[in-house]
Amino acid sequence: MVNNQVPWSSGKTLGGSSVINAMMSTRGNRKNYDDWAKQGCIGWSYSDVKPYFLKAEDNQEPDYIADGYHVVGGPLTVAKQKYHSETFNPIYEAATEMGYKFEDPDGRHEAGFYDTLTTMRRGQRCSAAKAYLVPAENRTNLDIITNAFVRKIEIEDGRAQGVEFDHGGETYTVKAKREVILSAGTVNSAQLLMLSGIGPKEHLEEFDIPVKLDLPVGENFQEQCGPSLFFELDPEIPNRNEKLENKANVEEYINNRMGVLAGVGASLLATLSSKYTTLYHPDYHIIFVERTAPREEFSIEMTADVIRKYFGPYRNSTLWSCYVQHLRPKSRGTVKLQSANPFDAPLIDPNYLAEPEDILPIVEGFKTCKAIGTSEPLKKIGSKLLEGPFPGCEDSYGDDDKYYECIARSFISTLNNQVGTVKMGHPSDPTTVVTPRLKVKGIDGLRVVDASIMPTIPSINANLPVIMIAEKASDMIKETIDCPTQLAV
């Protein structure tokens, strides 16, 4: 990795990271939420949160509606992508021959292979902004300010009084009549709380920040990281860049919102259980992805030397990859302040794979990838592993367990599903920051509503769980005020 760092992206726009994510529509395993309830998050079991997933959803696939786990009529459009790559059918065939089932990951049986449900509307991204803000943007009770930078939350006498922010070269303070709702994400919500005096006492004192409340903000960071195993395909199959630049494909998308430009790049997905867990509590996730070889002039992840040595011979080849994630990592990282200056980026230590057992499901996932990628259905389209050892892993080449662990530790990447730095739980639990009502402990008038409150990471993409949290939070907030049943629009 370049500088031994993993690059992260963040959605600094209306709709947040739902505007830049992979558009995968998945909720996570029901056991995730039942575990939240067992940890003291009363009201957050699967039966408690399922109605809010359904409230958000407008599913366009009739075959998904019949089983009661999907609905129509919500603001967020969910649909299958309008494109499948050349690997789709062979992977489907190989997985079936190997005895895997094809399931709805949000349905009755959550373990298995599945076609990709996406948050797309007529071939275009359906972000949280498109689903929720655009229909409401002209309401008289809503003001949206863009290009604003929040400095801190104003806290006096144990209550959140308002927010200090910059806009147009000026600094303003807006006062809150009822509550301040913080939804800046796993990294920035933690940073803003600490800048406002809520966080680990000793850490805040390092920067002379007046301590309003000593709470473990910035701890409990979690993410599903993983490496990729690369395969080459028959050279007669166009590579992904050739497809995206093809005039006919561009016209197909412009005219019909169909084809490769209406896809998300992933053919199929699988949520599976290794030998270290039970069948219906999967611990690894596979994404089968169309790829081209990384180029040293564009890469911000791999070093130029690795790209030349490993991917150089495949610069113009058609590739695909198996991306494997550990769904329930035990490793915990941190988000800390670099300084008291809100414009200084926080210091992020994800602590990936620090716990030895976190590597085990990834190794199992790579073995599944190898079995599928070298199966007869895939061989028919020329699928074969890239030749030679991954640079730095030469000594373990030939021993799959050690070799796959080496790859994972050498080239880890992320799908940006970070959670946990403002942990929710029982108020008496010293590891928690917010209550099950999402209120910051010990401070009146301040809630946090985003991925940072998750006590443990859901076993899948975090987009839908965040939307569920927001839907549930809106009901909690309405319960505290005299809210009209019908707002003027």
C-alpha cells in the first residue's frame, strides 16, 4: 500500500456517502440487530427495526414483494441493476454445482448467493438526497444551507444550545429551539463532539479543549475490510474500460438507461459462513467485480512497484476479481483529534486485522473464490488466476492459507462502511456515548443519527442501516413534540 495507508472516500454533499457508495441494497443479518438489543440497545432488535427498513423501501421487483420482506411505496427506490457481465451466468452455474443456494439476503434465509439489488431508479442512483430531500426541499419548515462548515456544537449548562458554522467567509451561530441533530458520519460526528468538549477527558485536555463531558467518543471504530483475488478472462471479452467507452453502450444508456453504464460493476454477491460460524450467521462476503488492471499513474492504493510487477503483463487484459470482506470483525480502531482546529483532519487508526481471528474468514473466502474462479463454467470463458506470487508474498506462495493471509495483510481495501465511534447502548454502560433514544448521555437537546451510533457493524453495506436509523430517529423525535400529522408542502 502507498505509505501503508488505505484511502477513504467521504460524501461531502447533500445525501452524504449515499451519493458515492456502491448502491448495494442490503440490510444486514437479523442477528446483528438482535445482538444490539442484547447489548442494551432496547428497541433495536430485528423485529423493532424491520418496519423502518420497510418504511423506506420502494421495491421494483415483483418476485421480491411476495414473501413479505419487501414492499412498495417508500421514498427509496430499490431495483435490480439493468446489466450483467459475462461472468454472471458462469458464476451462477458454478455456485449451483458447488451446492450453494440463491437467497434474498434480506429475506427469510440470509446466507447464500444473490443477484444485486441496488438503490437505483430507472438506471440512475437513488441517493438519500434524491429519496428524501428533493421531495421536501420546498417545504416552509426546511432550510438547506450548502457549502457550510460546522466548527462545533454550542453547549452551555449541560444543554446543546446551537451550532457554530462558517458560510461565505463568515462565522455564524444558529440557536436550536428543541434539539441539535448531529449526522456527520462515523468520522466527523466523533470529531465534532470532541471539538465541542464531549470525549475522552485526557485526549481533550491535550488540546486545551474545555471538557463538557468525559465519554468514549472516537473509540469502538469498526469496518469490514478485505482484499481481492484477481482472475484473467478470454481476451475476446472486452474489458470494463472498453465497455464504458463504447459509443453504442453510451447511446444505450442515454436512450434507455440500460446496459453496462446502468450497472454497479458487480455481477453477483455472496454472504457465506466459514467453518468458524453457523450457517445462518455468515461471517464473510464476496463481491464478484468486473475489473481492469490498476495503472500506476492513477493508483492511490498500490505502490507503483507492485503494479508493475504483478499487473504489468495484464495492463490491457480483461480481468475480474473476488473481493472478500470479513463481516463481523473483532478488531477495533479509533478516531482522534489532530488538533483543536476543526479544519485539521482527524487521525484515523482503523486497526485492521489486529485480532488474529479476523483473518480466518477472509482466507476461507479466498478459497471459495479460487474454487469458483477455476471451475469448469468459468474456464469456458477463459478464467484463470493471474500468474506468479503477489509481491511481498513470495515465501508463502504455494501454501494457500499463508499466501492468502499475506495478500490480505499486504493489500487491504475498503468499501467505506465505517461505524461505531459514538456507540449506542444502555446509559449505565461506560463504553457507550448515546442512549437507545440516540441522545448523548449527560447532555440535553443533542442526538446523533448516523452510522457512528452502531454498537457493532451490520453484516453488509451500511447504507440501508443508516437510512433505517434515520427513519426510526424521526419517530423518536416526533414523540417528544406536538407534531402535526400532516405538514404543509
